[in-house]
Amino acid sequence: MNGQQMDINQAKQVVLQTVQESGVPPETFVQLKQMAEQVLKNKQLYPQFVDAVIKTGMADPGELDPKFDYEALIGIIAMGVVCQEMAQPSAGAA
């Protein structure tokens, strides 16, 4: 489990670095995470998600698959989770 925990922490560090380098506020990632989770439940919301990602400057028009981009959704969810943990550091402690 120790090695697995180290892998998780390393992944979180990579995501955190990506968030910081993006210049997008962490709160925006949390909002996009919530939107991405809704898109996974209702694919008809995907065009609104794409518009929101483009408005943040995280993607250019045409960069995301117009039909459905699972990688983008999962990436945004991962970044949003890390940003939520940053905002609530005690939430990860058990």
C-alpha cells in the first residue's frame, strides 16, 4: 500500500503542477469538474461543457472532439479533485 500511496501522491503532484501552469484558477477546475460529472450522466450537456472549457482558455475551438471526449472529461475531473483537496486540506486526513 505504501508504494501505491506514493504513486497516488506523485499523480496528484503532476496534476497540481498542470493546474498551476495553466493559469486557470483552481475554483474554475472545481466548477468544470462538477460540469464534467454531469456530462458523464447526461451526454447532451457535452456541448455546454466544451463551450465552458473553451471560455476558460484551456482549449481552443475545435481542439476537443465535438462528439465526446472522455479523456478531456476525466482529465478535468482529476484536476478538479486535486483542486478541491487543495481547498480543503483536512478532508484527505483520516
